[in-house]
Amino acid sequence: MINQREKALCVGLNLTSNSLRKSEIDIEDSMKELIELVKAAGGEVVGDLVQNRHTIDAATYLGSGKIEEIKNYAESLDATMVVFNDELSGAQIRNIENIVGKKIIDRTTLILDIFAQRAHSKEGKLQVELAQLKYRLPRLYGMGGHMSRTGAGIGTRGPGEQKLEKDKRHILNRAASIREELREVSKNRETQRVQRAKNNIPIVALVGYTNAGKSTLLNEIIKKHPEYEKEKNVFVKDMLFATLDVSLRKAVLPNKKEFLIVDTVGFVSKLPHDLIEAFKATLEEVKYADLILHVIDATNKSSDIQKLTTESVLKDLGANDKETITVYNKIDQLELDIYPKNQKDIVYISAKNGINIDKLMNLIQESIMEKTYNVNLLLPFERGDIFSSIKDKYVLDKFEYTAEGIDLIVSLDEMDYNNYKKYIK
């Protein structure tokens, strides 16, 4: 028998005692995001409500009186679960569950659940499991019935609940084992990264809020590569966290120079800290990129806050000082076909409709080629060591053996240009 899709009542808290910080989206947008997260997890939202309070209730988050109201509202909606828009303590979850009598999950559990569904690579699955273990460990003895449930519903994916009911030592041992496995994966990635650096192929990383259109943009950019096949497209869907695993694809600049483009996991407000920590190894690719494309949904009224959220995560990763082009996407959906002019580090595009992709590619080319020198070298035959070194490090535009020596055309970085400029024809 097919399990009926879970019906969720979404609940938010608007703290009236605190003015909204610049780094926070307003409660209306935050609740819309929560609703989309529930849908992304496979649930059906049957209702939502927001409670205004001056402070958080330590025992039940909203106060026992309001929780009683939520119980009655959930029953009237035939909801099977209640989803809170903030992270709750184990005691709060237990206390609320005792009153409401239904499954209670918080925003963090919801996001972790989505990640557990969408992670396909071995590394991604390990990272999600580690984040779940770190989140649930301090709540293990305070969450009551919620932690003892088994099944395949929202909030129960990933490491099995029975496993989580075992003692602390077992969970800590499992976490240590995962970290060891991730270290091995990290070593392999480092080897690949060294090889890419040796080949001197530039890397462009896509970052941004989830559902901003990063994957659609990647698919549009890689179409121009001579080895492009439709099977190389990454998965695209209009939903939060449609893709999680890092995707690396070949692309070419307008001048036919090859580069690599990396699609990374999207960000979201209130992204669980443990999840950021767990995915730092994967997101390290951003740190080693030559250029970052920060993709922003131009249609979202909270785009400025979303931009700050992404920049905050980049700062946590130590990648906030990278050269960046800000890419405002989805301009085809704006009510008026009026938006600011493109600038050196800002461009307005529609990845879906291909609008201004050529302008973006020119900006990428200008950035990547800014510190390179395209030269025609003539190397004496006795300097085969230089030729070998250049061939290992760069993709040659052409080379041939002539009576005078080895004739080659190549784009050099600044250091090699200064080392070999005496051989320029």
C-alpha cells in the first residue's frame, strides 16, 4: 500500500521585541520558504500560522496556550505533522509533541531530510549523515516518541532512527568513522585538484541561493563545448535544493579557451550550522576557483537578503575575497523589461531563455584572461625542458618543429610570461 503524502501545518514565530536584522528575511518570506521546503521534502502543506511574541518560551517555544490552539488547528486540518520555522531543542520538541500528539519537526530537521533525499554521491550521503548525527545527538534523550519512530516519512530519512536510539558511544564512533571516510575522499579530490592546477585550466564556480537558477545556467554555458552531449546536463527543477552533489563540467570561452565550471549546493536562510560544516569539504572547490559567479534570482523581493546569506557562507568558507561576477537571473520574469545596465562585475540574464548569456561569457573571458599573456614562442631545441614544462602546464594553441626551433602559441600566466618572454618571436 502506498503511503499517503504527509500533511503539514507550518508554524512560525515573529519576535516583536527585536527589530529585523539586515541579515534576516522577514517572517512572511521566511514562511513562504518553509512551505517550499516542505514541498521539496515531499509533503503537502495544509495550513500555516505565525505567532507574534516578545520572547521564546523555553519549554514549548510558543507557550502552552498557543500550542493547545495549534493542536486543535492541526486536527481540524487533518494534519499529520507540525513543522516549526526555527530550530527547536529536544525538550521543546518532546513537550510540544506531548500536547499536540502529532509528529513535530523543526526547520533544521526538514532541511537535513531534503539533503538526505537528494544526496546521491557517496560523499554527499556521508556528509548528510554526519550532519544528522551531530544535530540529533544532543537531542537523543530529550525528544521522546519522535526519536523512536521508524519509517520513511519526512524527518526520518538518512541514518535509521533505531540506530540513533543506541547509546552515545555508538553514535560518536559512527561519526568518527564517517569523518575518516570523508578524509579519504578529500585526499582523492585534492589529487584531482592538483592535476587540474597542473593543466592550468581555469575554474569558475557557481554559487547562490537555492533555486536561483545555477544549474540551468551551467547547462546553458556548457552547450558551446565541442564535446557537449545532452547527457552531461545537470538536473534542473523549479524547487528548493533540486541538486546537491557538486557538478564539474567542461566549457569554452568565446575565444575557444577551455575552462571548468562547478555547480555547488544552493544556500538558504537559517541553513543548519552542522550542514555547513559537513559540506565545507565539498564547497572547498569554491576556494580554489579562479572566478565566482554569484547567481541571484532577480524576481525575488528578498534578493538582497539572499545575497547577504550567500556572502556570509562564502565568508565562513574563506572564499569571500575571490573575484566575483554578480549574475542577476530570471529577468524574463520581471514585469517590466527594465533593469540596470550590465557592468564589469554585474550582468542581468535569463539562463532559461539565453538572454545576455553572450555578455556573461565575455565578462568571464575578460576576467579569466586578464592576467594571462597570449604569446608566440620560439624555443631552441636544447630547451626542450621548457617546452615540456609548458606542455604539461598549459593547453597549447599550436606548436610545430621548425628549422629554427620549437614554434608554439600559448597563453601564459604572469610568472611564466616573465620567465620566458625572451623567447617571444
